[in-house]
Amino acid sequence: MHIEQSILDKVNEWLTPIFDSKTQDEIKEMMTSSPKDLEESFYKNLEFGTGGMRGIMGVGTNRINKYTLGKNTQGLSDYLKKSFPNENLKVVIAYDCRHNSDTLAKVVADVFSANGIKVYLFSEMRPTPELSFALKYLNCHAGIVLTASHNPPEYNGYKVYWQDGGQLVPPQDGEIIEVIEALNYNEIKFDANENLIEYIDNAVDEAFAKSTVENASFNTSDNARRNLKICYTSLHGTSIKIVPSVLEKAGYTDVNIVPEQAIPDGNFPTVLSPNPEEPEALTMALALADKIKADIVFGTDPDSDRLGVAVRNNEGKMILLNGNQTMVVMTHFLLEQWKKSGKIDGKQFIGSTIVSTPMMLELASAYDVECKVGLTGFKWIAKFIKDFPELKFIGGGEESFGFMVGDAVRDKDAVGAILLMCEIAAQAKEKGSSVFEYLQKMFVNFGYYKEHLISLTKKGIKGADEIKQMMVELRENPLSEINGKRVVCVEDYQASTGKDFMNNETFKLTVPKSNVLIYYLEDGSKICARPSGTEPKIKFYFSVNIQINSVEEIPAAETLLNSKIETIIAEMELN
């Protein structure tokens, strides 16, 4: 096959003595045995997306390896020195259970230390939220976690956190990328100064667990906590390092761990995908829950920032909640607790994202707090906390199974979210109710909202082009009617403009530019299209709603809304 000269130029650079012999041998092997893989490995530089940098491990500029991460780290080191002149720079590094995460974390630590920067390196794998906490706890300037979240086993990744404990956001992200891209590989300093690398473990674990219990506990009786039967799986990931001890500290004694999934393993052997968004991932936990008659089920992704939750319905059957449902249940409970404590005075806010349920806006209105809505990704919610210090952050989430309780951690945090859900479940059970009934009452009070997500996977160069073309089509041939309902408004976050068709007005969008389109229909339905920033996918989000007067109306409402979503999907030819 013909390979473009620009790609061959990159390949030839990687065959110079700057790169080790093992790397060069792998490239030579690809040149003869798999030119297609060679092209995929070098056709672009791996980019920062909504969750940092993620990619397949291997040689090449479009892969995760010691050189691409070394270059990132060298660029970040240079940027830190420029941003904090005359300060003793400190960074903290964590990593998850994935293949090579520990060795890549040490490479990153080596480069920072070679640049004269003090490094705190976790001695073993730890959850991502603990890295965010540790950054502030240790008073560091930046933090790195080596993780690819819930991506397949061949992936790894590199997330960068800033001084506030949140992920990189503008303008720092763009400025750092410029510094990285201007670097040559021969400028990376790989020779570690071991005196600047300090290993951390139990002391930070203790502080993180203590902070979590303080933030996510709400006047639940000891008896109620003891009586809640919990089933939990770490899906071979890092949460096993901290979730059991946090629950024990909080007083939950009946915690039943899925033994086959308790051992960290980067192959994730018992699941198709270690993603709690996928129902299949919780199959073993649900089976154990039925066997022991558990009240609630939790599963976390490999780096423990997302959580899946299952609860018993009114017939006693375990059902999975989606990310929007867990988010509104936790947010509503937090708002109730803050109101009971007399802590709401109009200077508080909750956080959400443009692709999450509009029910969050209803909750904010009912409790007289603000709901700040940002782009997809928890870095935007963390940015709100930094940008609005006059407002107190209560909690917030996004539809993709992430939630954040308070501001001690500045990223989605399955550890704190699990404890919070336990508090909700324990208090409900003590009153003879359940989490399921709690959600049903919310639907009566705030409207019955139903959300659905379709992800279309499009891999490689061809897939990236297909995704790009789908967005071009939606922009150049905008839909004016869907499911017999008029489109009343379209928001284009790439152009930073919205069009209100009812009043024939154009308005500016104030959030940063992003490749996202949102359609609003006259019946309150909302449809969002966005390419994923971390996976080779284009995602379509659907939200429909209806007002109901009683719990008894829910089955008919659900049938109606499911039918509405199916019709919209068919009309948009996304089946």
C-alpha cells in the first residue's frame, strides 16, 4: 500500500538513535508485516480530548508509549516552570490497573524529576479521585493519572490535573499543547533524579477516606447503616483499594464483594467491557445480589471515577439505574439535606452538562439554587467551582455515570458517590421505602424524564472521516421537524451560536467551542449529537419528558416516551 510521505518522515525519525532499539525493531517489523498498522500508528499525533489523552499502546506518534508520554511530561515541566517561576514545583502521579500503567507512571515520574520537579508517586495503583484529592492535600502544582478509564484493555491514557485539583481546561490546555508540539523528542529528559521521587500510600489513603466520610455522610443512624445489604464489584479495577475501607469507616458492615472481580487485572477477564454504563458489566454482581438478597448493587470502572447502580423495584426485582437517574437521585438528596440544615441561601449551585437530563434544572429551580451547565466532561464542573468562589458547590453529575459530592475532589468520584447512594438507600429502607420509590416520587414532583444514548463506533482514519461527515451533514442540512414536532431551537457549540426559530432570533453561546449540536423540539424533547473526545465514536443523546400526577401513571408514561424515542431514532436513520 502507498503511505504518504509525511507519515514516512515521522517513521524515519523514530528509526534514529533518539529511540531505543526495541522501538526501532517494532517499527521495522510493522513496515514489512503490517503497513496498515504503521499508517494508523503514525498518521497523526495523539490528541488531548474531553478526558485527557487516551490511545492504544504501541510505538508511534498516535500511540501511548514512553516517548509520547515523555514528550507530554517534558512539555508540562517546561510550562510549569514558566507558570510558577521561583517556586519549588511539586507534582503527584497515580495510575490504574492497566497493562504498563506502573512502568509508564515511573517514566513520567523520571521525566519530571529530571527537570528538577519534586514528585509524589503512589506506590501502587489508586483511584483517579484520590489523585485529585492528593493534589490539593499535598499542595502540588499539577497531577497526572495514567488511565484509560473504561476503554478496552489495549488502551492507556494520561490525564493532567492543575493546582485546583481539576483537570486541565482553557487556556492552560491549549498553551500546554503548544509547548508539547514545539518540542523535539531529543529534548526529553529521561534520566531520573531519584532523590526527587517520593513514594506515597497509607497516609494519603487515610486522609482521602476521612474526607470522603465527612463529605458524603448525612445523619444516617448506625442501625440503618448496619441493615443495608450491599453488593459491590470493582470490575478488576482500582476501587478495591479504597471503597471497602470507606464503607467500613462510615459504618456499613454488610458489604459483599464479587470475589471473581476483586483482583485488579488489566485484561478485565470476566467482562466484555469494564464499563458500568454497560449492563453486561454488572451481570456477576446482580447474580450475587439475588443470591444474598442485597438491597443495592455498585460497580465501578477501572479508575473508579464512574459508578453503576442497581436497586430493587417495587416487585423486588433488581433494575439498573442509568447515569441520569443516579445523578438526579443524589442531587435531590443533597439538596434536601442542605435545606434541612438551613444551608441554602441562594449562594449555592449544582453542576451538570449539556448532554445530561434537563431534570437537573427543575431541581435547581425547586430548591432556589443555580444549575451551572457546561460541556461534557467533569473538568467543566470543576472549573465552575474555581470560577465562582462566591458560590458553594453542593454536587453535580453527568449522564455518563459520574458524580461529585462537594468540592474536596474536583473530578467525578465513584468512592464518594457510592457512600452517598448508601446513605440514601439506608435512610429509605429504615422508613420502609427504597431508592426506587424515591425516584418515582421525584418523577411525580418534577416531571417524568426519559433519556437514551446511541453510540456509533467508527474506528481508524476511515471512521474519523465518517464521523466528521455526519456532523457536516447535520449542520448543512439541519432538521426542521422530528417525529411530527417542530424544531424550535438549534444550538451549535462549534459556531458558538444558537437559533431560536419561534422568535427568529440568533443568540451567542457562552461556553467554550465544542463539536456539539443540540436540537430542541416544541414538545420539550432534546436531541444532541457529539463525537466522543476519548473514543472513536459519535454519540446521540435523546431526552423526552411528560408531566404525571401519580406513581400509577409511570408505566403508561414510560411506554409513551419509549415509543417517542424509537420514532425519533428511526426518523434520523440511526437504527
